Amino acid sequence: MKTKTKAVAAALTGTALGVSGLAVIAMPAGAQDAPALPSVSAEELVSSVLTAEPSALAGTVTVDNQLGLPAVPGLDALTAGTARVYNDGAGKTKLSLQSEGSERTIVHDGATVWDYDSADRTATKLTVPEGEGSAGKRGQAAGEGRITDPAQVTATVLEHVRATSTVAVDGTATVADRPAYELVLTPKPEERTLLREVRVAVDSATRTPLQLSVLANGSADPALQVGFSEVEFTPQPAETFAFTPPQGTTVTEKQPGDERPGAQAPGKAPEQAPIEAPRIIGEGWDTVVTTRVPAELMAGAPAQGRGDRDDDAGEQGMPMDPKALLDQFGKPVSGAFGSGHVVTTKVATALITEDGRVAVGAVPEQVLIEALGSR
């Protein structure tokens, strides 16, 4: 996918992932009988999740995605199928994603992160800064390049919305054949959000989150549901986290910060103006993320032939010009902020102006307009 298409596509989809804190994790097992467990308060349960030591485990996970995102070529990772997750409990992790005829493998061995794609036989090697190669509590921010498992993701969600939520324990459930407590976070009345609640199934023995469901207003079914379909909490062999690129693999080495907005290799002139570093406005459920996409990316002319099309998109006849994408998936709007497009999903809204300003959040359109006014 071309650079300018990626920039706008990220605006269309990034918030929905950010709301849940999830990229590619898991789908829960079907509902089973509620087990009898000792009573626990909501605060005790939240505290135990955030302070518990990471567990060594191996499990199978998928994603049940009903976010209502537009089908943008090149962003098929949002609907990835099953995956295998491994964790040694001490900072080493492995994620294997299966797709038709190929596999993507991401391994964090404590000092290096390898990201290998068998489809094109390419690998990225990222060196982890000293001091970030060991695991801390689940609530601790993950270092750059760390693979986030369901426990770390849930900890991030809890810390982000805990203070602006009503938190309760809503009975018990069985997930992945393990007894779990049902933790429910509901936005307080003053929060302006599209979300109704977030539900987390917490393993009763290890306090590991097994399932997370995001429910939007006006819908009885989860917009996004993640968790283990099967999991074993057992020590993992050291060789699980060792990776050597297969012969013939093209390896690219990167350093932390290479992918940050505005990052540029020393002595190399930028090809275009960088995307502005994101700015966080507000907190809790109605948090808004704003940024700015360079004007030249927004003003791309319609592609001539296949010169500005993704190969797959070109075959399908789908325009890959950013403005064409916004015209197709967005609603034209105007106001004090100028003019632009609004793209809405079940759990998120994005406002992209003609001059490249972007605001995204799990909020109604008016909250985004106010956020742009505060820039």
C-alpha cells in the first residue's frame, strides 16, 4: 500500500484498535456453566490483575471483530484468524499468526524482537534497549517492541478507564475450560462515549485476563471480543523463544524509535513532511487522539492507471487515492474547523479535515470537533 494511503487508512482504523488496546489477540470460548468461586470485591480483583506476576503459558487465540471497519486493502490483519501465543513469564514471548499459505512469527527473546513473514520471506530485527528486556508487573508499560499478550492489553485498558468507570464484579464464567470472575467497567454518566461497557473474564487462580469484550451503545452483541479458546499455564521450553531467519530471508535491522512519527535516519533528508506526533486530549472513555497528516498526502490526485494503487486493490478496481477513500467511506462535514470527512464505526469516530488534521476517539462527532478546536 502506498505511503499516503497508509496514512489516511490509519486514521480510518487506528482508533477502533486503540479503544480496545488490541491488535491481534483472541476469541473466547463459548459460554459454559458459571462456577462457584469465593467472593471478591471489584477493587480487589482489579488490583490483583494489575499486580500479579506474568504467567508462563501457551494458548490458542483468535479475534471476533464486529467493529464495522471499512474493508481497506492491506489492513486484513484486523480480521486475522487463529494465533498461538507463548509466554515464559519472564519477558520472553512468541506470537504465531496463520493465514492462507503463510505464517507471521513475532518472537521477543528478551533482548531482540524478530518479526518474520513467510509470505515474502522478510524479517525485521529490532534491538530492545537495555533494561526493557525483562517483564514487570502486568500494569507496567511494555517496552518498545514487546509483544502484548491479553494480560498486558487488559492491564492497559484497566489503567486507562478505571478512574472514570463504575467497576463491578458480575458473577463468574468458564472461559477456555477455566473458572473466571466477570469484571465489568461501565463509563460514568459524565463520560461522552460510544461504548456501553467493557467486560473482562479474569482467571480465578492466576488472575490472568482470559477474555475481553467491548460493547457499544445500542447493541446487545460485542463489537470486539477477545480471549483464549484454550490455554495451559505451564513452563515453556527455552527453544520456543529462539529464532533464526530461514535461509534466503531478507533481514532489515531497526532501532527503537525508527517507526515514530517524524523519525528520520541521521544525514538523510526526509522524502516528505513527517506525520505529526499524536496528541492526547481528555482522559478516560472520551479520550481523543489528534494528529496532522502532511497536506501533500491529503491532496493526492486520483491514480493514473496502476501507479498509485495497491496491487490487490487495483485488480478490484478500488481507488487508493486518500481523498477517494474518504469520499467512499466518510461523510462530508463542515464547521468552524473547516471542511472534511467523518468516518464512523460501532465503537469509534474519526474526523479528517481537508488540511490534514485528524481526530479519533470512541466518542460522538461533536467531541472530535471540540478537540480540534483545542489544538
